[in-house]
Amino acid sequence: MDSAYVAFYPDAAFPGAAGAVGAFARLAVACGVRHLVLLADRGAAEAERCEQAVRDSGAEWTIVRAGFITQNFSEGFLAELVRAGVVALPAGDVAEPFTDAADIAEVAVAALSENGHAGRIHDVTGPRLITFADAVGEIARATRREVRYLPVTPEQFVSSLTGRGVPVEYATHLTGLLVEVFDGRRASTTDTVERVLGRPARDFTEYVRETAATGIWDADT
């Protein structure tokens, strides 16, 4: 194996990610891997430590940074919140360049399979900034349902997650990450998708239209 894609679950910004990524990177290099492509969380301190661990491994490296992934709205607890009609998050009115998972995947594949990506940071974003209120509004219009965004405190968010059966440790770490990155530091877009893939980044509206047609956001019965 010459190259490896490195992604930490549940997120490169979670505590302990840098240690695990560093250990994996060193093992990979010892086994002959020459190029590591890391998926990192855009703007998070622990993710930056993951990036440094990969750089220090001795392998050629490429960093693929991504922020809030568009598909989060149709997976897990966020899909449940959309179906329930109230999307409560500790994100205030911050704007985010929601990034489509397909764009992230294709940039990562290019970095793994093509020349010219070593030593580069690919900061992947969507084509425009959107507030969570605007994003939820688009979902509401596409589904023709009443769905609203509700900004909440970190404590309220932890309680809402644990009330839905999410483990306390995960809920606490996730909330800490959201509070960290939803302070405006990611409120910018890049041309990475167009530069690497030769096409525009996928817009949030396209995702909403296609996802609404699947029925995944239909109200709970």
C-alpha cells in the first residue's frame, strides 16, 4: 500500500484524536506507506494537532479540511429534529459554508490517486455562506412543512441530546466542538472544489431538493 486515507471517528476535533492519528501515521510509515491524506475539521484545535501529527510522521501528506457537512441534516439526531419541526443547535446566527460530502470525497480521491497534491491543504467548502436559520428555512420550503431553527445554550443542547439517548460523553464533546467552531471562524468560502475537481462546489439548495424528494424529512407519525 502506497497511500492511505485517515479519518478519525467520530471527528478529528474530538479529544484524543491527535494521539490516535499520530500513532496510526507512524505505523503506516513503518509499514511502507508513503502518502497520507487526512480528513480534518476546519478550524478546530484538536484537528490542527491531528494535522501536525501527520506532518511529523515522515510521510508525504495532504490535508483535506471540511466544516459542517451538509448531509448532517439528513442523518442521525439532526434528521430527527427536522422531522420533529424544531432544529435546536448552539450555533446562534453564525454563517457556515455547508459542505457536501460528495465534494469532500472527490477531493480526497483526487489527493489519493493523482500527482501534485503532496504538501497541500485542501480547504473544502460549499459555494456560499448560509445561517442555520436560512438552511432550515430552505428545508421547510422544500418539504412544505413547518420547520424552524431554535438557537439554544450549550447546556440545553446537551440535555436535548441525552434526552434522545445520546451518551453523555459524546453529547458533551459534540457540544464543545460546536461552541468552539461556530464563533465565526469558518464564515468564509474557498474555490478548492472548482480548483481541484474542475467543477463548482455543490450548492445546499441542490442537496435540499434531492433529499426532500426521498421523504426522509417527512413528519414523524
